[in-house]
Amino acid sequence: MSPKSPSPKSPSPADRAPVRVAMLGCGTVGSEVARLLTEQASELAARAGAPVELVGIAVRRPDKHPELPAELLTDDAAALVARDDVDVVVELVGGIDPVRSWLLTALNAGKSVVTANKALLAEYSAELFEAADDSGADLYFEAAVAGAIPLLRPLRESLAGDRITRVMGIVNGTTNYILSAMDATGAGYAETLDEASRLGYAEADPTADVDGYDAASKAAILASLAFHSRVTAKDVHREGIADVTASDLAAARTLGRTVKLLAICERVTADDGTESVSARVHPVMIPRSHQLAGVGGAFNAVYVEADAAGELMFYGQGAGGAPTASAVLGDLVAVARNQVLGGRGPRESAHAALPVRPMGQTPTRYHVSLDVADRAGVLAQVAQAFAAHGVSIAAVRQRDANDTASLVVVTHLAPDAALQSTVDEIAKLDVVHEVVSVMRVEGEDA
């Protein structure tokens, strides 16, 4: 019996044609990606199965990047994307236009795209996925949500066989730093924001962060992946943290709670069995025993609930050059490996096509703090207003001081519109001097 001939060996990564990468933008994240592509070239080649070669970098002002080889730099992003020697486009510019047209050009030409652009994905992911599907290209975007934390790939792939019911998390480091500092020091919002800006935790214009726009874009991406439905940023109810006061944090502390800006995405089942998606971003009082309560500073964490997997927690650095570059490179290796081996990454999964539930119909719970007259019958009038709107009270706390009293009401679950209508009616009562604060609560009963 003749011996079998040895199987031919696969070529080594160094012998394969390189995967050629064009990068758009070279700021905090892009500079780290460029550095790691150079310093870890041999390791990345081994993981991808071929060398990963950076062939061009588009920046607004090439003369501002003396640390990079001049022959790689260009100020013409459109021309770079269109080059025949580009296999993959890594986009780290941000914003909608003209980035959208650049990425569509790349995908339509069959060039895979790796992007960290949450605003673009939250509005135009369907269009980008359709272009990728038509040409056979890949679209990866792990870095768009929660920086270095491996989160989107588990939702897209690891949990693809499970039924996710809820995704709730801290997805913006700036707001989490501010609220954590307010909780720790007792300081107000404005002075804490100033301190965050001084320390570099807040942008010169912090609007996207503190008003919840950044978190809303990320919530849209999370809801789309978790519930296999198309959800855009416009579908996400959004509130920021500018109205959160030191008194709110103090009130939360007396209840054994703290305040976080959370992105909450839920699969909601109506009484008739029909399902919908709720996606919202707003400040929330949560118990200090909750896993998210201990997430401090600029860190991110996302809590996932699924039928079979149960409760999962993803935690880590949600921003920064090196952490976000880690997620970009992970995607880049996956795309390169697909090209080398002839495979494809996951496609858009929107088969469920669940409708988005309006915020007014979404079940929530309220913490309402009131300044009321210190006389008999006040609580009865307040309770009657709640009952008139079908809202059940879970807990009441009262503190007297001179001729006024502080009344705190925590409700059971009720449609958000019913809760808001109740608060509006209470504010008109003669016995109520002021509605001091209103905040939603999550977690076990207070």
C-alpha cells in the first residue's frame, strides 16, 4: 500500500497578497489605528491570513500630520476611496455628509467598510447594508457603540440563536462621569460639567453628549441588532441630563439609588400578544445594588437579558483612542480574513420588522418629588390624581418643615403618557406649591 501524498501546505500569510486599507480621518482614534497597524503588522498578518497594508490616509490638512509618511496622506477622500488598489475602507471621520457618499461608493464597488460612525449608522444603516449585500462587501461597526467593549458582535453573532428581551446600559462616558461626580461630591450639574471639560471628559461643545444625542444613536443601533428590526435615531425617545440636580441625586440616595443616563431598548408585548420595540434614552434612578449602579467615571456598561442566556453584562472603556482602535482593528482583521478565505460577515437582520412603540405607550415608573402645603388631606388629593389616571402608587415618603412639606411618590408601572398627565394635573392642585423633580425609575420596588 503506497503512502499517501502529503497535503499541500497553505501559503504563509507573508506569501499572500496584502489586504490594502484606506483610512478616512486620522484623529485620536485614527492615529492609534495607524500606529498599531505598523507596530503589530506581523501579528495582524498572522491573524488575518495576509498582510494588512495601509495604502492611504485622507485628512483635512496633511501638513498637520508630520508623524505620518507623506506619501500616504491626501486631502481628497473621494479619490482615495475610488482607487483600484483599495480593498477596505476604514472610516473614522464621523458625521453624515459627505461620509455617507464615500462609504456608499466603497460598498457599491465591492470594497468592505469598517466604521465607528454611530450617527450615520443610526440613520442610514439600511441603505449601507443594502449596498453591501448587492456587491458582496462586508460592513463592520463594532467601534460605533461602547468603544473597546465587545458588544455588537455578541448581539449580531453569539446571541443570534437566542431571543433578546432587553438591552439597557450606560453608553456615554461624558454623562456617566458627570453624574458619578455629582453623586460623589454633591455638586450641581453646571459646576460638574465645567470640571469635566477642564479634565478632558467633555468636549468643548458637549451638546451631543449631555443632551443625549450620542446615546440615542447608539440605542438605535442596539435596538436594531437586538430585535432584528430597523430602528433609527428618530425613533428613540431622548432626554439629556441638564435638568438633573444635586437634589435629585440626594433624593435617590435616600432611596438607596443613584442616577444614570441609560439607553433602554425593550421588546414589549401588548395584552393582545403583539410585539413592538421601545427605545429610549433618559436619566433613571436605579438601585445601588444594580450592576450598572457601580459603573463610575467615563466607563460604559451594557446589561442584556435574553430568554436562554439569561442576564449578561458587558463592561469596559467606552471611548478613547487606543480602546476604540482595538475595536476597529478587530473588525479589520475579520474583514481581511473574510477576503483571504472567501467568506462574508453577518448581513443585516431585520426580518422581525417590529414597529417602534411610542414613548407615551411605553410602561415606565416615576419618582415624583413635590413641595406641598403642610395640612390634612394633601396626600389624599395627590393620591386621587394618580388614581384618576390609572396609576398605582408603590411608595410615599413625607417630610414636614415649617408650613410646607416634601412629598415623594414612587409609582408602579404605567404608560408614560398616563404618568406625565398625572404630574401635569398634580402641578395644578392648590395644595401643591411646586413639582420639584420628576424622574423615571428602574429596578425593584423602592
